[in-house]
Amino acid sequence: MPHSSDSSDSSSFSQSPPPSKQDSSDDMRKVQRREKNRIAAQKSRLRQTQKADTLHLESEDLERQNAALRREIKQLSEEMKHFASMLSSHEPLCSILTSPPPPPEVLYAAHSFHQPHISSPRFQH
């Protein structure tokens, strides 16, 4: 098998063919796609950072609210203990608690449930 054009074969592999319009168009689209992707990734990272910042601020706010509510619970518990103490010291001295309860007719005698409460002529027939 004779190799007559051995040098011409090697030169054809070392040189790339001249760029066609299709190749340059494809290269341009790749560059544009990469740029668009880079910008989208940058925006995504920015949104992610902003979301993390927002969550951090919200967390700090909730921790402040939690601390305020815990202080309020403590203050109300102390107030409840104070009132319970006052009630327990008052119970032995209270005449209302030591006397028998009044009969039901005494409690309801002050109220006249049988009188009509509506006196407007509009409701009278």
C-alpha cells in the first residue's frame, strides 16, 4: 500500500476547517446562553441571600416577642400569687363566706322579670 500523500494527510488534521456561518452562530448562541445562565444564577443567589436575611430578621423578632411574653407570664404569675394570698387571708374574716347563702327568692326579688321591658308604642298592639 503506497502512501503517496502522507504529508498532505497530516496537514489536513492539524488545521481546522474555516468557520462556517453555522459554527459562528452556534458559538454565539452558546455564549449568550452561558451569559443568560450566569445572570440567572446570580439572581438566584441574591434571592437566596435576601430570603436568608429575611428569615434571620423574623427569627430575631420572634425571639424578642417570646422574651416579652415570658416576662409577661412571670409578672402575671406573681400577680396571681399575690391575689391568691390576699384571698386566703381574707376568707377567714369574710362575713359573706361564713354566713349561709340567702334564699333564691331574695336574690331575684330586686328584679321584676314579669314587667314588660319594651315600652315603645311601636311594639304595643
